[in-house]
Amino acid sequence: MEQLDNTEESKPGSEQGAHQAFKQLEQAANQLIIGQQRLMERLLIALLSNGHLLVEGAPGLAKTTAIKVIADRIEGDFHRIQFTPDLLPADLTGTEIYRPQEGSFEFQQGPIFHNLILADEVNRAPAKVQSALLEAMGEHQVTVGRVTYRLPSLFLVMATQNPIEQEGTYPLPEAQLDRFLMHVAISYPDAKSEKEILALARQQARDELGKPSSAPVLVTQEQVFLAQRGVLDLYMAPALEDYIVQLVLASRDPGSWDGELSQLVSYGGSPRATISLDRCARARAWLDQRDYVSPDDIHAVVHDVMRHRVLLSYEAEADGVTVDQLVDRLLDLVPVP
């Protein structure tokens, strides 16, 4: 199939206009966040797929800055929540406040009622607080007492966790992990990027000494919703849909493809893995301005989609096998259509 026609009138309310807005957003973000192009692409894929992102990486890798840069250039509000051991569920969702003048209770919305949420170091809060995100991430709503409150239509949670420190942390339960569209593991930038970061940091320090300027909104909420609909309407061949299903089924029973893998998996990907792999592959193709999905789109996102959904057995962990290695093996075994 052909590339999308770039001669189409690029009105802000058209899909081509949304394409250009997202392309400008990606370019602007990559100019400010150096060496983390993959993270920026995954953030945009999550936004286009109406999903949520779990980012794991060492401190100082611009995880927090990445979503701030995106939030500054999207129409909507942003809030950062620092997860700590003493955090309470009501600190996220909000609580009923008594108004003595009226003699009644009034619901005070918590920080979860924003468009883009950064759940910083989400594994530092106990499970009771982590579970407060379950309903919000899964159903875009919050229930307090007997009343259910809808969250904004544009709603994205990016949670971060530090893989180095394990003291004072609470591992995310499987049900919580499954709510995340992707689990992105990021590493240190290379030497060239590190030098560019140094120059950029000096320039930003100089700019902060002057009068701060507000960044213009590059992407409106209307364009985000238009892009999300375009992602859902993107063409995917039936053979590729079958391929996605076979990959997820293989993660549940890898022994049916290779007997040596039969003892490596305790639990495979859930149906959410199938849906997420479909959505992410479509979003990547849309970002690339193609009107069809290719196998390369699936291969590019499959590790991030499966990394937190496949639970390895004790034998696999004892042998040092990782989920990424297992996924690589399944990609070799399951034939590409």
C-alpha cells in the first residue's frame, strides 16, 4: 500500500493536520530530551493508544523530564505525584470534605483528575495506594464511597520505578502491571549523546537566568482524539492479527513450540497483551505516517508489551533467563506471515 498522501490539506482538524502536529511534537521533544528517542516514541504510542506507561531506569535518565516536555506541548494539565511509604489512597483520588456552612460533604478531587499524571517511583508506596490507580487506569473513573466520578477523556499515567534500590519498595502486583500498556526499560545514553546533554544543560541554565517563556501548545486535545481514532481505523491484515494472537498464545505455552521452553513460564500474556500489541503496532505505523501495519511494527513493540506480562518460573530465574530473551526465542519460532 502507498504512503499517506502528504498533499492532503493539512487543516488542524484533519488527520493529516494531526500527523503534522505529532511530528512537530516528536521533533521538539527529541531536541530537549537527548539520547532517549525510544522513550519519547513509546510515550507518544501510549498517548495514541489511550494507554499507560511504566518506565524503569536508573536515576538521572530524564524519565520525569520526558513526560513534562510532552505535557508542556499538549493541551491539558499535568500533575506529578511523588509516591512515598506514607501516601494514602485519598491523596490520589480525593476525599469528602465537610462544609459546616452548608452542613454537607463535598468531594474534593485529588491529583488523579488531571490529563497527564506522573506517578514517580510508584513502587515506593504500599499496595493499598498502588491499588488506588487500578480503577483509574482500567476504567477512567474513580469511586469514592457510593459515588463514581469520571476522569478526563484525555488521561495518561506514566509511572516510574528505580531498578537499583529495592529497600523500602513494594513490587507492583501482577494485576497492576497488566494495566500498563507497555513496560519500557531505558539505559544510559552513549558518549555522543552524553556530550550533547552537557551542552544542552549549559544552554538551559543560561535560559533560566532570563525571563521564562511558556511553550506553545503544539497538539490540541481534538487532534489527540482524532489521532486515536485514526490509529483504530488503520488497516491490519488478517494474517498479522493471527500472528499477534499466536505470539501471545506462545507466551502462555512456549513448550508447544520448543520443548526446552516448557518449564520457563508460569503465566503468559493475558488478553490485554493481545489488545496492547495490536494497539501499539497500529500507533507506531500511524506515527510513521503509513496507512497499514507491518510485521516490523509488531516486532518493535512486542518486548515492551510482553516484558511485564509474562511471569517466568523459578527454573528460568535460576538459569538467568529474562523475558526479553524468551520473547526473542518466540519471535524466532512463530513464523512471520
